[in-house]
Amino acid sequence: MTDKEHAPLTASCVRALVDKLYEKRKSAALEIERVVKELSTANQLEQIKKLLKVLEDFATSQNPNTRKGGLIGLAAVAIGLGKDSCNYITNLVRPVVLCFHDGDSRVQYYACEALYNIVKVARGAVLPHFNEIFDGLSKLTAHPDQNVKNGAELLDRLIKDIVTESSSFDLVAFIPLLRERIYTRNTFARQFVVSWIEVLDAVPDINMLALLPEILDGLFQILGDNSHEIRKMCQGVLAEFLEGIRRCKNGVNFTGMANILIVHSQNSDDLIQFTALTWLREFIALSGRAMLPHVAGILSAVLPCLSYSDDTRKKVREAAENLNQALRKLVEAQDDQPTPTIDQPEDKQMPSSTTVQLEILSVIKVLQRLLGHETIQARVAALKWFHLLLVKTPNKTFRYIEEFFSLLMTTLADPSDDVVLLDLEVLSEISSNPSGFGDLPNVTCLSRPANDLKLNPYFTKLMNGLIDWFKKDKQLLEDRGAFIIRQLSVYLSAEAIFRSLAQVLLLEEDLSFACAMVQSLNSILLTSTEIYDLRTQLKELNTEESCSLFCCLYKCWSHSPVSLMSLCYLTQNYTQAYKLMQIFGDLEVTVDFLKEIDKLVQLIESPIFAYLRLQLLEADSNPELIKSLYGLLMILPQSEAFKLLRYRLECIPQINLTLALDTHKKKHGDERHLVKQINFDELLHHFLLVQTKHREYKRSQVVYKISNVKNLR
């Protein structure tokens, strides 16, 4: 080795520089520092470049000791150059950074030490190489060798100081690298990345909020780290960002981050989920209706959270409830208006704050899916949203009514009473909402009178659907029939409901089902508090509508003789009740028939028929009532019901009873004007026809069973 070979370094300096002993390399570095100072003073720039080339070659040598010598030599050059090192920053930094990826941990450590000395001198001049330095440090901070980690951390702190004091940091160029590194799985590397985000956010001249959408997903990934320290650190950074968003909301890309938050609000990690829900709630509070395009996605994430019941997830549920309430407040009547087109003249276009509207169809599709969710709370919340859409945006919602009406009908079989109750409320809103009437004239109010309801095709569809459901699922009729019809009578007109159901049942071909349905409806009519007003109308029959309803019910109730008799008692048509009683002797008296009479006797003793029992004291005015009751007594076997009715009839004063049974002395009739206009003979004839159909139906069923038995043989 000659002096000329590595000039301007002497052979002895080179030997010391590549020696395996650190002390010799250090003395060589001091020699290089002296030489560089002299060259710099003499303005011998070419000699400095030659020296740098020699040291670069050393730093990339195959020999570890030579690489170490090259690194310490480059650091010595930087120190010797002082401020002038900025002119040679690429030659100084690049070889050192390459050694960050060396296979020898000692070389990596010396690379950290060398770059620390270079950066200490060059300061902000190294920032053009920041990405290379950051990339290397992000790996060294996770190095298994503690010495390397310590060296990297020391260098990292210095770089952070420089970035903090710099006004020329290129954040835009750095973000792609940060976005890539933020998805690291290593805990130490994650800590390194989060610490840098924290530092950059604290720099006044750097607006991290503008680029937050680029790194938000990665931050939420880190928030789920197994290390409590990392989670807490990341949580603090996110809290700072959220506070910054609150302070300067105008420059924040809310919609750019909304989908990221929606994804993480469905995370199984409680902290991630809670944080994402909290952010979404803040976004709605700060940006308002700008979040409307994301309502469907938010609902798909938030509604399942409403079912969390354990204490560990209580915070998540509360955050979800708050977010759901905030979302509901976003929906306004203006969302039902046509979306403004861009073709409108500028002076006639709607203000920008009102151009964002709710995407009804996407919300409906999410709600449809949530109606099948395994938890009751999610299904309840979905139904509440359906009701909100029907109330706030009826016109747009009714465009897609066929998309979900059948699903709402299916939901009536839900095992939860709360779900069924809300489902009925939604179906009632559909059946009575003016938007469901189409273009029919004079249907503009929400008073829901019976006549208007009949004009709504969805009311008819609901009634037909109920009959179909009860027919398919007899257990549903038994378990939920009364509950469903009673609740519908609260939301809609009981008169319209009973009239419509009666009209549908008149056309029912399954006569056994029709009979069971009539018996169920009759029980509801006579016992439910929700039907009180309708019972009062039928009891008095003082309007044309009530008389028309009676005739309609009479024809339908003809499927069940005992139910029909109770209807006559309810409407105080005792003469007709007595005529029915006379026909009962010609009917087939089955066990079920006797059970129905037993129920009727029990009803006669109930508060609903208190007026009927009082009329027994006026026996001379109501002889047919007494005769019909005696007729029931004669049909009944000597059971508890027989005793109950006999005791009641024994309470009639004897003199009144004698007058009542003496029908030859005085002919009685109904004094009500409108009742006199009812053609009872026609109604009675209809009853006989229906009963004839029942006998034929039962006979056909017996024949069918016999033929099946023969075929099996």
C-alpha cells in the first residue's frame, strides 16, 4: 500500500483506519479530520472529493473492519468540513445509510454513530435524505442487538430535533413511506412510527390533518397492538388528532376518513371499536349532513353494537347509542326532495349545505340485512330506522317499498315481542302514509280514517298478508294473532281492520281456517281494550257506517255460529240471536261447538256484557234475549257453564220472566231506526248457506281421508 494509492490519505493512516482495534481507527479519524480542515482551508475541493471517494469505497468493502473504518472516516470528514459539509451531503450520508442494512451488527452500530456525527454537523442539510434515513432507522429500532437499538434511538432523537426546528421538511414526499411503514407488525417499529407521527403533529408549520386520511387506517391497526404501552401511546396520538380536528374542522377531509372509521368500528377489539365510534360521532357533530353519504355504512357497523350487554363492552354500546341518535338527527324532510341537478342555473341551484342528501336505497339494503341479525337490539334499531325513513322521507322510501314490504311481513313471526311491536308500527305507517296512496286525489292528511285506509293498496296487502301468514302458521295465529291485531288497532282504524279482514275471509276456501280465524277475531272484538270504541259503535248501531260494518261482520261471522250469536248480543240484536238459536238444533253439536258456547257464557258474565245482564231486568222489553239464553242453557250439558248460566237466569224476577215469555200479549221489535233498515232475512239466509258449505266441506274432508287410507293399503 502506497501513499499515492489512497491519496490524500497516507498509507499509515489507512492501516490505522481499517485496523480491528477501535482506538487505532479513532486516531486515524482524528488525522482525517485534520487533513480535511487543511484541504478546506486551502480550497482544495478536488482533494476532498478524492478523499470522500476513498472512504465510500471503504464503507462498501467486503471486510467488516474496512467498512467500520470507512464509516468513522466519513464522520471525521463531516466534522472537519463543518458547515461546508452541506456541499458534500450525498457523499457523506448515502454510504452510511447503506450500512444500516449490513449483516454485521457492529457495522450497523458504527453506521448509527457515524451518521449521528454527520447530522450533528450538517443539521437540516440531511433532510433531502430523510426518507432513506427514516427507512433505515425504522428497521434498526427493532434490531435484536441492544447496542444497535441504543445507537438508532440516539440518532432518532437528533433527527427529530432537526425536523422540529426545520421549516423546509417535505411532508408530502415522506407520507408514502410513512403509509408503508405504519403497517409494520413489530412492536418496536410501531413505537418508532407513532413517535414520529407525534413529533410531526407537534410541529406548527406541518399540517398533519391534511394528510391524516393517509395514515389513519395504520394508526387504528397499531391501536390493537398487544403492548399496553404502544396502545396507550397510539391512543394519545389519536386523541391529539381528534382535538386538532375539533379546533380547525374546515380543513379536514371528513368523508376521506369516514370509510376507514366504518371498517374499524366493526373491529373485535373494544378499544379500536370504541375509538372509531367516537370519531364518527365527532365527525357528525362537526360536519353534519356532509356525512349523509356514509349513513348506510355507519348503520351496518353501529347497530350490531347496540346488543353489547357485558360490562367490558358497555362503553362501546354507549358510544354506538350516541352515534345512532346523532345519525337519526341528520335525516330531515329535505331529504325527501328531488336531488338538485347540475344543469340548473347557478342562481337557482340549492345551497351547497343542502345538496348532500341521504341515499335511501343503500340505507334500506343495510336495514334489510340487519332485520335478520341474531340480536334483538339490532332488529329493533333497524325497524326504528324504517319508521324514521317512512316519516321523514316517505316519497323516496315508497319508491323501494316492494324491496322490503314482504320482509316486514315475515318479521311478524319474530320470537321477540318488541320486534313484532315495532314491525307492526312500521307496517301501520306504510298502510296509512299518504305516499302509499299513489296519485289518488283528496288523500293528503294523516288522520287515517277507515275510508281512506281502504284506498291504500298496502293496507289491503297487509290484511291479505296477515290472513296468509295465519293460514300458513296456525301456531302464529294462536300465539300472536290477538297481539298483532290489537296493536294494529292502536295504530290504524279498528273498523277498517275488522272490515277488511272480514271481506278477505268471506272469500276463504279453507273453511276450517276461516272458522278458527272468525273465532279469534270475535274474541279480540269482545275482550280487547284497544277495540273499545269499535264495540261502542257496534253496540249502538246508530250510524250507517256501524250498520254496514255489522252486516259485513255478520256475513263473515257466519263461519262460526256461536261467534255470530255473540255478535248479535254485542249489537243488541236479540231477535236475530233467538232465530239463530232456533237453527242451532239443526247444526252438528260437536265438542268444539259446546266449548264455544262455554266461552260465550263466560263472556256474558264479564264486564263487557254488563249492559246485557241489566237488560234481563227489563224482560218484558227483551223476551228474545231471555229465550235465546234459555236456548243456550238447553243445548249445554250439565257442566259448570250450565250452572253459571242457570244461576244467572234464576236472578230474573219471576214476574218479569212471565211477561217476557208471554209473547202473545205484546209483539216486540228493535226501536233503532237504522237497525230496522237491515235486511236480517237476507243475512240469515247467508248464514244458512255458509253452514251448508261447512257441512259439505267436512264431508269432503272425511272422504279425502278415507281415500288416502285406502291408497296406503
